[in-house]
Amino acid sequence: MACRLCGAQQLRSVVDLGATPPCERFLTADELDAMEPTFPLHLRLCEECLLLQIPALITPEDTFTEYAYFSSYSDSWVAHAREFVDAATARLGLDSESFVVEVASNDGYLLQHVVADGIPCVGVEPSVNVGAAARDKGVPTETAFLDEDLAARIRDEHGPADLVVANNVYAHIPDLLGFTRSLRGLVADDGWVSIEVHHALNLVQLGQFDTIYHEHFQYYTVLSASRALATAGLTVVDVDLLPTHGGSIRVWARPADVAGEPSERVVEVLTIEAEAGLHTAAGYLDLQSRTESVRHELLTFLLEQRAAGKRVVGYGAPGKGNTLLNYCGIRTDLLEYTVDRNPYKHGRFTPGTRIPIHDPSRIDEDRPDVVVVLPWNLETEITAQLSHVGDWGGQLVYPLPTLHVAELDTTEQVDISGGVWS
């Protein structure tokens, strides 16, 4: 495996999660007796450019042509998108004469706000089903994977984009160099590119191994993202630290000719990364032991609940949850079922672990003793949604970043061992 950014051959093992199926391939009942393909899930680090990456063992076409994830099922994520559109419109002076492109626009969760503000826009979304949902909201959407030809066609038809948005897609592209050139092809010579992606600082420091899955081909620090964008003449000029997805970065980039000096925030975040050891290979090498500790703690807790005769179910069926379930070897003997707000997943089963997925109303019907929340990054939103679980004495358990129970009658989170987590 050669580094997909710089081509170097020196890739160092960071964490090996074994072999798992693709995390978004939910099974129907008819598929339960069929063979299920699995692929190694092994994160490595390029010792030359410091890009974290996994081998491209599946293609985007395998995952995104018919996709199970609809962004609008997360209320907090839609609100996050609204706040971004408001802030970007003010910052860049966007109006009816401007043009915005979002890559991986999903079901229109973000561009619906751009449309409502009267700003011309186009979404690029390869998944047929979620792209159709976007068009139903009035969001113009190209059903395609972004490449240099499509970027050129959009530019020819609509003109260069004042703003190109790429939220949670820069990790999903095996052809990193070609995709980066496509972003440059879309944006005006004096335009802006905004990229949101999970911050590898949190992955490494907090042991967030469940963010590793086959459709995430690379994992970024600001340093490695800057190096990747520079290959197409884009320069990072600003960065925001975000709480989304367990800790993300929003990187603002511009064509190099107009970029100027980076903001103080870029310098500050690069300093934070360097002090955490992430600008050398040595800073990444504790992730394997942190990952193993999370697995042991979660399994010990679930085994104790089973020994006590408690009924334990899950909440959510996100991609990260399937990495967690498969790596930990959690089956229906420890997690009876899980639920999800996305009706596409109802009646299906989690890949690999084959845990049934139901409508969230099932929790109210069954009143289980413990609900393990798999999309732990949405803790505030989900704790508010499920606060009534405490009415029957139930517990909400979050497996990461440390195993803890949400205290439903206060805003504190109480650690399993008795300490307070915040």
C-alpha cells in the first residue's frame, strides 16, 4: 500500500480492528443465511506526510449509490447546517448573484437553507435515493460522483462557485488528488472552499476508533489536510474547531494566489496538534492500546448486565456503531436489538453482528433496563429525546469517549466507576 497523498511506501500500523463488513450495508431478513463479505480494517500512518489512511478495499460506488444515511434525521445536524449557512452568507457576502456548490449534499439538509435565502446553488450527490429526497425539497441536485469532468461541466453551466462546501466527504474519497483538483475546478479564482471533517486529534487522543470504517479512506489533522489541499493549489487560510462527530475541523481554503497569510487560528490549531505529538509518527502509537481498553470496559459492563438479568438494547444504527459492535464482538446475547429514526433501516439487521433494527417506539413499548447509545457524538440531542427512559428506571449508556451513564434528571454524566464525566 502506497500513501495516496504523497506516494511514499513507509506506512506504519496505528490500529488493527480485524476484518469487518462495510458499515452501511444493512442486511434484509432474506440475506441472513447468505455469505457476508468482510474486509480488513487496518489504520496506517504515512511516515512522510503524516496522513492517516486505510487501504481502499471497497469503492465509493459500493457504498453511496444507494445509501442508508439521511442527514436530516439528526435535528442537531440540520441546525448546525443552518448556522453555517447564516455565518457563511454574512462572512462572504453571498446573495442572489452568488453561486454555491455542495459536494456530497445528501438529502438537502444544508442547501435547503441556501435555497430559502434565494442564493443559487447546486448539490452533487451520488446516492440516488437521498438525492431524490433533496430534489423533493427544491434543492437542485446532480446525481453523480464529483470528478474533474463534472466540475468543469458545472462551472461551464453555472459559472465558478463563490463557495464550495464539502462536509464529511473529504475522508470518503480514495482518489484524493483527483478529488482535490475537482474542488479547485469548481471554485472561483477568488472563491472559498469549506471542508468539515472529523479531527484526527480527537480520534487519537480520545480513542475514537469507531470513526474508522471502510468508507473513510483517510483521517485528517490540519497539517495533513493542508498538505492535501496544496496539491491542487488551495491554501488553508482559517480553521474552526467544531463539536460535531466527536470533534471536527472546518477548514477554510482559497486559491493560493489570493490566500494570503493564514489566520491565527490556523497557527493555534497546528500548535495544539504538534504539542499532542501528531506532527511526528510517535504521537499516533498509543491508539491501539486505547482501543483495546474501550472494548474491554464495554464488554465487562454488558456481561455484568446480562449476569444481573438486565434487558439491554441499543439506540441508533450509525456506521460508527457497526465498527464498535463488530470489533467488540457484540451480538444479540448482549444487545437484544437497536432502534433508529431512519425508516430505511427498520426491519433490517446490522452488518456482521446481525442485530435487528426497529422503530424508536419499540423502546417505549419494552421499557428496557439499559439503552446503549451508539451515535454517542449526539449525546446532548439524544439524551433530551430519551430523557423519559428514566421514568421507568432505565439508563442511557454512552460507550465513548469514556463509558458513562447519562444522569437523566440532571445535566451531569456519571461515569460507570462513579466519577463525573463532562
